[in-house]
Amino acid sequence: MGGRRWKGLLSAAMSVAAIVWSEDARANQEVRDWNTVMAQMEPLTGFFMASRLSALLHVSIHDALNAIPETARYETYLPPVDAEGPALPEAALAAAGRTMLATYIDFYSNQSLPPEFANPGLQDLLPMVEAVYDAQLSAIPDGPEKEEGIRIGEAAAINLWNERLGDGWNNPDDLEFEWPDSDGDGDPMTGLPGEYVMLDPADTFPGTSQPFFFWWGDMTPWTMRDNDQFLPPPPPRPKNGAFRRDLEETRAYGAVDSAVRTPQQAFEALWWEACDGFVFSGTYAFTRQLVSDFELDNYEAARVFALAMLTQADAMIANVNSKNHYNFWRPITAIDHYYPGSDWKPLMTTSPNQEYPAGHPMVSGATLYALMEFFGGGDLDEPLVGTNTCGDIVFDSLKDAVEGVINARVWGGIHYRGSGEVGARTGKKIAKYVHRRFLEPL
């Protein structure tokens, strides 16, 4: 990333950090501040790692707040840190946010890690973390209750960090993807109709020889009983009429040189992913807006964020697990099969992993459905506004946003509509499962 961009982010963070805490019991700026900082890390971590980081951050904040017996409101994810005396929850919140992000930056900026995980550029964001932390602590009166709050927050973050360190995020067993050889020629770039094959690196990502982060489907889940607990039904057969209609829609609307896709549709396709690495910027921004619009306090906001991010993290694991299970072909392969020699290319670069179910509608859809558990799916008093480097996008409701991400994958030429709809329905099931079983009111 260019130095100019990160200087701009740091300047923006200093403005965020300059906020003076409100005495209003409904304030939730502190929780939103940490989400804002974390969201800036996504282009450096990648969206797989971001799904894990967002859960680490927001669960630790939630657990820190609810470890203080006198003020706890909700069950914690891990057993609560033992309090050694009266503590200020604001200090616990600040310390949990700072400790998790600083620990994450220190760990993943280590250049001795494999290149798919290490990113020294994360160190550029540490001043942003410290600025927000200092601003939040400066609004809290000094004393033993502040110090105890800091201790609790730090301990809650480290406990969760240690709990998840061995969850399989780094493919510790050095697994390699086993390519099916259904056609018997031993070539991973060929297969039977309907089967995912290794895509030409010129069409995807140079040097790619295995599906992207395929081991993520075997990670230790956060809430699910098993990784395949939410395995969707099988994808349609290649000759299925509904599938062929979906294929034709993607071929027409998703082509790089589409004659039917509108400029607005192209913008929306790119907005959801191709904006300097901001994949989840919409769901993060929508969550920040909703907890503000509905005037939730820090406890309520921390719970909303934690449940939404737990849902997102497990939806990512479940999605990769399902992709590996069904190994379904991408539009670029299917269109070449049915229209040989057409040289069809999608608007967006096809991710080097299997198609079914569509990942963004399932993972972001799960997060949006998690928010619907709190805020409903109908039209909101204030429309949702998401901002990233591509510009602004606006939705009247969370349901509209789910439909938006499904559309985006079709208009981008990298998924089929039916796959996006199945992904969103599966994400909804995960959201309901998490909401009904975790972080319940005391």
C-alpha cells in the first residue's frame, strides 16, 4: 500500500481518537471506534483473515465488558476473567480493543511467517491503535478501578487470543488440496462438466496451484458443532434448466464487455469487493450505523458486533467447507464448456476457489441476517450507507443489502444467481443458530 494512503488513514484515526467521551449512557462510540480501526486492516490481512480478526476483536470487547460482576449484562463467550475488585467497564473495553489489535499487528507483521500471512505493513496501523486507546483512556478518571478495568480488558483479549491461536488458521499440517481426477487424465486443469478445475493463472491470480485458503473449511469453528453443520443441498446438475438460465444471466450481465449491464450495476459489482481489498467494509459500516441510529449503549453495541462477527467467522468456515465438498465449477469454466472458443471473460477476476455456494452472499449475507435479528429486515428510518474507495452505496433495508450482494456476484461474472441465493439462505440459518445460543442476557 502507498504511504500516502496510510498517512491519510492515520490522520483520520487521529480525528476519531480526538473524540471526548459522552456521559450519555446510550453512547457507543468506543465500540465503533475499534471496529473502524480494525476495518482499515482488512486490505492488508485479506478477507479470510479479516473474518477471524473481527471475531477476535469484538468477542474480546464483549467479554471484557461482561467480566465485571457488578455491571455484567450478558453471558461471555469464554469463562469471564476473575475480577479482583471494582472495575470501570470503559477501561476494560479500551484495553481489550487495544490489546487484541496490538497483539495481532505484532504477530502478523513478523516476516518469518509464510507470505500468505505475514504483512509488515500492519505496523503502519499501530499508531492508529494507540491513538484511539489513549483518547479513550484519557476520558476515564485515574484510580484503582481504572487500573482493574485495564487488567480485565487485557486478560480477556489475551485469553481469547490464546484460545484461538491453534484453531488451524495457518494450515499447520501443511495440507494440500486433493484434486479430483474424474476424467482420469491426471490434469487438475481439466475435469468433467460441473467440476471445478484449476483456473488458468492468467485469468485469476498468478502462481495459484490450489484453491484459495482451502484449509479454512477445516478450521475449528467458533460456534458450530461441526464444520459441515450447515452444508447446503447439492448444486444443480449442469444440464438442469434453472442452472442453464442462471448461466445465461451471468454470461450476459457478468461479461467484461457486457452490452446489457448498466454502469450502476457494474459499480455495485465492484463495490462489494474490488475496492482496494475492502470486502467486508459494507457489513462493518452498516453495523456501525445501526448501533448508532438505534442509540445502543456500549454493552448492547458490543453484543451486536460480537454476535455478527461470530456469525461471519463461522459462515466463512462453513462456506469453504461446502465449496470443498461440492467442488462446483465457476462461470468462466462453464461458459467455455458450452461456448468453446468464445473467449468469454468476467468483469471481475475470478477467485481461485470453487463456486458453490457463493461465498460473499453467504458470509456477508450471514452477517446481515445477524443484524436483522436485532434491527429487522424492513425499511429503516435512515437508509444504510456504505463507503469505501469505490464510493458510496445505499440500501433502504438489510434485506436489500443481501439482495445487493447476490446481484453483485452475478453482475461481476463470478457466480450464478442460484448459488448466491443458496449461500444467503445458509447464512441466515447460521445467523439464527448463533443468535439463539450465544451471549444471551443474564
